[in-house]
Amino acid sequence: MSRLGILVFLACAFNCQAKLEMESLPGDGVWVDPRFKKTNPENRIRTTVWFEKQFLGDGAAFLRRAKEFAGTGRTKLRSEVLSTLKAANASSRKASQEQLSALTRAGTISSLHYTWIVNGFTCTTTTRGVEKLKTITGVKKIFHAGPVRQLKAAPAQENPSGGGKSAATPGPAPFDPDRYDPLWYIGKLKVERVWKELGVTGKGILNVIHDGNFIHSPWVDGNLHRNPGEKENNRDDDGNGLADDRHGYDFTRATGNLTRRPLPPGRPHPSVLHGHQCVSIICGRGSEGYPVQPGLAPDAKWAGVIAINNIEQAVEWAIEQGADTYSMSFSRPGLGNYRSHWRKLMEHGAFCGVHFVSGAGNFARDQPIPVQMRIPEDIPHAVFAAAGVQRDLSRTPFSSQGPVEWKTEHYREGRVNKPEVCAFNFRVPLLSPSGGKPTTTCSGNSFAGPMFCGTIALMLSANPELKPWETREIIIRTATDVADKGFDSQTGHGLINAFEAVKQARERK
């Protein structure tokens, strides 16, 4: 089915389908994040609110409801959950809108935005405003989401995609696994065998990459996702509230331009090329003048999102575009109880069929256990984290390790095993947008995560109906042990074995 066909199918599902059961959040009264008590009453605060009705009610609901839908394929489950989440938010919005509009007119709250990925809303208010929010119909939990930050608007550009001529590049020719030399990590992860013996190259899969900057180049432009309802004309053609979200969107600056920092002249700059490198590892392609093969899933598509305080909008956009994976090579420390919101958001997203993937982090040298892994990589079940090893399979000393700890108001498991597996994060070839063979390298778990993501893209290309918890089970069972026998907190269940993982994914089909 084409991407346009998927979107039509999901729209029909939303309008026509019987809704799944929603659950109620446990507890009496309205819970308020204790962090508000430590905040100056005059300061305005980013605030996230949950309504009582959620698809996953208590902190143990993820695994319980996963069993409930054991016999449902990912495509059907995605459409049913998406329909249910949107209907629930529409109902909560109807019940609360008049009260929230009154608070907006009074200046008590501002920047009100309803969210359906977690049934609730976000706004800006003060600690006094929080007391008013407690009286809103259906409100159950109120989170302190951090201080308000003033951000510069995006500069006006002739081409809002930020891609120049390359953004309009036609799709690439059929992938030939023998045409360009694969970079060394592809062989180590047994990806060449996936291409040649199984004939799986990532076709039909959309990877959304969440990063801070994207540089266009022939390595990545041939695989760009095209939002079928959107044109590049400074208008919102598909009616989703976003103008020119053709290949992705910067939700912080409200622009389709994904290039915040252009590449300076001279040698490749790893920080500016961070997003470009992550995309290249997942699905980059060699071509004339670009004589190596960097991507694990070269026939997959990608789109980029940038979002500092808009994670809800970014994930909602990804789901509505039909995303299969969502790659996150970043960390958010010190979120307190607000960690629960990130986790609930990604748990709901997983039931919408999205595989969330992250590196384990680079904090083993300066942070204690259990906080070396932070949000989002410390989220159990719904986020898959890859730790890092070097080319000789020895552990990279800076690679964050588990276990992690969950003792928020909503999630209380205590110590949880992490990471899931490991991939390569040390001296990975850094691709220059100007072409040629790589002459320098980059290091960090930012690049182990995309190797995990690319492997999942191959698995879903072989079997699109795998739900995230099924994919996770296959990939940890097929991993190659590289440290202590069995699971360990430094390398998880072992090095990703893409060939065995894709093979088993196809057998389940």
C-alpha cells in the first residue's frame, strides 16, 4: 500500500471504526507535580496536563494491553489505537474547552495546545494558574515541564525545505548491493547477508529521525519522504496546521526548513553533521561521486523532525505520516516526574506501530548508575536502546550502562534492565556531504542507535506486521553475546545480528 493509501486508510479508520476501550488513571483527586512548589510564583512555566481517560491507565498497562492485542497485526492495531486516541481527546476537549478558553482570555494560561498522543494539553502558566487548572473538567495530572524559553523564529528562505535543488532529487535507482563498498560496520552487523541472501533492503519503510539539524547531500536526498498532501509553497496544503511539512518539520521554529546550521567550509564538522550522519547510517545510499554504501536499509525512506519542547507534535506528525521507526540520538536529564509523560507518550506511540530507538548515551565517565541512561533511552519496553562497542567488540568506555530506575509518581518498577543490545559507536566513518570516501570519523552512542534503527527497518520491510514488542523480542534473542554470558548492563543481550533478526522476522510472517 502506498503512503497516500495508508493515510486514506487511517482517515477512514478514524471516522468509521469502533473505538477501543480507554482506561482511567488511578488515584483520587488531581495530582500536581511537586516541582511547582519550588518555582517562583511569578515565573511562567511550561505545563503538561493529562486528562483522566488514557489508552494505558496505570503504570503496568503497557505489557497488559500488549497481551490483549497479541493476535492483532501492526497495521490494524495502529489504525484502531489512532482512532481511539483521537476520539478520546476530542471528547475531553469538548468537555473542557469552554473553561480553558476562559482561562486563556483571562491571561491565566497561554500557548494552549491539545494533544492526542497522550490525552491532554500543554500550556504556559504560573503556579497560581496551576490551581485553576485543577478545576478543569477531566484533569487528572499536572506536570512541570520546565521554564519557558524564548527562541528565535526561523529566517525567511526562498525554499522552506532548506534542501536547495537536492530536496527535489528524484528517487534513487534500484539498490545494487555490489555496486559500492559497504562501510565496515555493515559487514560486522551481517547486513550484507540480509541484502544478498534474503533480498531485504528496507523497501516500504519510513524512518523519522528526531535531531537538531539536517544537512542535505546525495547520500540522503534520494530517500527523502514526500508528504503526499503537501507542496512547497508556504501554504498548509494538507490542512494539518503546518505549512511546507514536505520532508519533515521544525516544530520549535514552525518551519519546514530542517537546516538550522549550514555546513561551514573546510573539513566535515561532526556537530553540524549529526543529523546527516544518523540518516546516512539508517538509510543512506552511495552514488556517483559518493563511492561507499553507508546505510543499513538503503531502500527505506526518511523524514526529519526538530522539536525541543514539542515532542507531542513531532510524534503525532510521525504517526500520521505512517512512520515505522523514530530515531532519537539525544538525551534529556533531570526531568523528575515529567519523565512519566515522555514514557506514556512513547508507550502510546508504540501501540500506534512506531518503533522508538535511541543510543544508550555517553555518560559512563561522569554520571553514576542508575542515571547514566536518561530520557528517552531509559524508557522500558517502548524505547529500544543500543549501547556501544568498538570495532574489536570491546566495550567503549564512555558508553552509558544500566540498570535504570523508575520511581516516579506514575511508574514504580524500581530498577529496570537496560540497554537492549549494542552496536558500534567508536570511530564510525563520518560522511562528507561533498562526497568522496570518508577521511575522518565520529564517535558516540548517537550512531549506535541508528544502527539499531536501520536493523529494525530491515525487519519491518521483511514483515510489516511486527508490533514493537515482537520486534524487540526477536532482536534481543538473536543478538550475539560479546561480554558476560547472557544479559549484562554494559552491552545488553549482545551485538545486533541483522541477518538472524530479519530471517526470524520473515519466518513470523
